[in-house]
Amino acid sequence: MTLTRTWLLITIPGILLGITLLFWTARSLVRTTRGAVLLSLPVVAEQTVEFRESGTMTLSVEGPFTSSSFSGLAFTLLDDTSGRAVRLERSLVHMRSASISRARLELYRLTLPSPGRYTLRITGLPASASPSDRIVFGRPFIGALVVHVLALIGLGGLLVGSLVLTGLVVARGPAQRGNPADAPVGSSTFGALEERVTAADVIASARTVMAGSIPRYVVLATWKGTLSPALSSLSKAGGLIVDTDRWRKAGYAPVAGQTVILFLAANRLEAATPGSVVLLEALELVPVEGDKAIFAFNDPARRRVLPLEELERAARR
């Protein structure tokens, strides 16, 4: 995968969307937790409770994290109308929710037959029960909790992934722009055609001449800049030698007689004396097929197939 700055069009909205939805989901979870509470009662031995609705409910205890008031408590809920006890079933999953200083633990599930007055009795209360401890009746919300937790995990992954990818794109750009010739083949950070034309000091069309397995390039025309006399002599004598290793790794296969366009930088045009061999490195190596130049042949993000005349015009501007 090529990390181009185009990715920022995806990652930056991803960051903003992740932050917004995380905040909204967290607020929704808090509202869901608070909205599930039907009654919050003090912890006393016996009290009358007025229920305005019936159905499935939970009985939970709530207090500070350090509270020990709920150990060994036994609960009985009596219907004041019939005198019957409401069945309290221990929760298979003890749902626990917490704020900064308080925690709530679900103990029982019950089904209230009808609204009305009930008597709640608690045995086993310690003498030192805290006045801040509460008995909470509420609606089950495990399904909503699971949905919110999964949403928070997914949105957290979206936010972290967007941040990491944005960091990689931003960090990759300056490193590659420091020396365009050293940028990896296929890099889109410093790779648009117009940018390469600007960066190159010499742009030349050349014919490929094979000396065994080593390609040499005989300059046919110079579109931008000029070659030094020594390099011109080398070109006429047998062809320039260009380091094609990284281009071959990207899929380039030199073919005898094929025309290529070489983008060269001044810092790679080392001084040469007649008869010496100079290994050049190209910013870009553009193969020509027929009358078409294939710029960035190995990179779908940058690839452009354009008439050779159009590339020449761009180089001569």
C-alpha cells in the first residue's frame, strides 16, 4: 500500500468522526445507565416502596468503592395488597457499573406482578451502615450495555487507526522530500509528474543499448538542462550507465532499442573525465511504448500514460 497524502482525505475525517461518535456514545451510555434506574432507596431494615410500574426489574446495591455494608444482607419484598413475597432470583451475571467514586452491583432479578405498595425488608444490616449506601431498583439494560461497549471498542479502533495512519503519512512525506532521488520507487509523496519535472535538472530521452545484461543509455535528445561534456562523450562512446536495480525490483525490464526518458538530478551528475565510467541514478525512469510514455509504471496511484510529445512539452517549459 502506497501512503500518499490522499489518505489524509480519509484519515482526518476518520479522526473527527471517531472523536465525535466516541463522545456521543459515552454520553448515551451514561444516559442509558441513569435512565434504567426506577427507584433509589436508603439502606434500612424495613421500608414501604411505591412502584408505579410492573414487569421485570433488577435489585442492586450502590455505594462507595470502599463500602462493606452489603456483605451478608438478605432481602424480602412483600406485596402489601396480597401479603405474598415477590420471588427474588440471584442474577446469573452480576452487572457492575461505576462512576469515579461509586459502584453499583446487581444482585437479583424479579418480576413485579403489578404496580402498588410493597414492603422491602433487609436483614443482616451492620450497625455501621453508611448513609450514602443505596438500594436501587431498575430495568435490565445488559443488551444496551453490550451494544454500547462494542460501539466504543469499534470507534476507539477507528480513532487509533486513523491517528496512526495520519502519523505515518505525515512522517513519511518530509523524510522523502529531503532527497527526492532517494525516495523509494513508487513513492507518491514526491512523485507527481509536474513535481518530478521541477525536481529534475536534466531530462533526456535515450535509447537502450544492452551490453550483456547491463543496459546503457545513448542520449537522443535533452529536453531540460544539459549534460556535461564528459557525460556527453560517455553517451556517444557507449551509453550512460544508470543504476536500474530499484527500477528492476519494481518490474522494469530493459529492452534493447527501447526508448526511455531519464529524469536526473544535479547532485547525481558526478564530474567525469573522458574514458571514466559514471554510475548515474535517476529520479524517474519512464519507459516509452510506441508514442506513449508510461510515467510511474509501477504505481497505480501516480501512473500516467501520455503522448510522448506532451511529456516533452512539460519537460521543456
